Amino acid sequence: MKTCIDCIPCFFRQALEAARLASNDEGVAAEVLRKVASMVTDLDMSQSPPAMGQKIHRIVRETVGIDDPYRQIKKTFNEAALRLYPEMRRLIGTSERPLETAVRLAIAGNIIDFGVNGGVRESDVERAIGECLAAELGADVLSRFEAAVRDADEILYLADNAGEIVFDRLLIEVLPVDKVMVAVKGSAIINDATMEDAVVAGLPRIVEVIDNGDDAPGTLAEGCSEEFRERFGRADLIIAKGQGNFETLSEAEKHIFFILRAKCPVVAKRFGCAPGTSILLEHGAIRDKTEN
């Protein structure tokens, strides 16, 4: 998915929020914004928004001198999600359609995205659970997802954010775990999940987990490790969480199911839906309207 002009104000918002999270010095925030403004001048609009996001957050970390400005936020939401985990697991265990319920809960967890919304609260997560359990999800795409999971030999699950990764565990637990490998980010980027977060969520106890070797808020193949690229190419089913993975993989020649909430207007427009809509999409079901 290409960057559009409406993405540019969001780049500056992200930069300012991250700079202020990392430092109380408004001079530092101003320096970050000046560097981002210089970069935007030569912005390649053919790249995906996460490619720019990667550069922005590298600027923040280098300018402030902190390797993970979102560390405490990730810890807070991992802990919040783990408190919710037993009740959510009970919901799945008592559901007449456990896979569907697990998908809905995985979508709910995607609200924990500080790239799109720096003001997410724990109460927002609880509200999202109720919304996603009641949301409209097409029976046809759920059936195709179930069939794809059943028929796949190797499933690669691309995680998105910390906290959310606990919700992902709920879905992974109802998948054939012997077929599943989970990939997290190689190093800190916004509140995206890294290996540390996967361990907190307990994922290495049930499935193989690798990191992708990169710090983009999505999946940019050129920056990922050789191991990740090999496993990505070998998998016959990709489950990709979140907007960043959709933005970077929407043109990939792979069988992918995207699972997310359409949180920003640009992505919602691409889906033809309202912001906040629950999305389970099989790759190839839509075209990029900006190219028509």
C-alpha cells in the first residue's frame, strides 16, 4: 500500500508523540520534528507508510538516546492483557464456534496500537472486546479461514503489538500449533511486540517463535533477516495482524489472511468501511482504489 498525502500529518503526529514520550525537553521534540520535516521533503510516496514510520522512530531513538521509548507502555499493556486472558480463554472454551470467537478477540487486541492512537487506555481494550464479539464478520470469510488453516502445512503468524500478543495467543491456541510459527519484530519500534513480549505472553512454550530481524512497524522484506525471508517464503498460509502488516503486505504474492481493526481513515477508506471496523480479509479480495 502506497503512502498518500493524508498520511503526512500522521507522520508528524507520531513523531511528536514519540518525542514527548521519550523526553520532557521540548527542544528535543522540536529537533525531531525538524529532522522529520527535512525527510518528508524528499518523501517517496510509492513506499508504504510503515517505511516512513521506521525512519521516524529511528530519528526519535537516536535523537533522544533511548533504545525503547515505549518500554513501560508495552509492560503496562502486557500485564493488562494477561489479567484479561483467563476470562477470554473461558469465552473461547464455552463458545459454540471457538475459532470465530478467538479471531474476534484477536481483532479486539489490535486496538493496542500507539502508532495510530497514542491515547489508548485499558478501558478502551475492554470496550473493544465487547465491540468485536458483536461485530459483523462474514460467514464466508470465516469458513475460508477455517479451511485454509485446516489445509495448510506451515502457518506463519505475524504478530503486531505488545499486549495484543496475548490476544494472539488465544487464537494461536485454537490453531494446530504444530503447524504454527510466530514472528515478532527484531528490535524496538513503537509498541510492536519483540521476543521479550512473546516470552511474557508465554508463546515460546506452545509454538516456535522467531524475530524478523527488522525494526519496521510492518513487514518490509528487504530489511528482514534471511531466516525470516526463508520461512515467509516457505509458509503456505500467512496470518498477518494489524494495519502495518496490511500496509506492507497488501501486494505480496502469498496466501494471507489479514486480521485487524481499521483504525485510521486512510486504511478504512481502502477497505470501504468506517474507522473501528473489524476486519478479517483474505488477500486478493480487494484492490487498491488509489490506483484506479
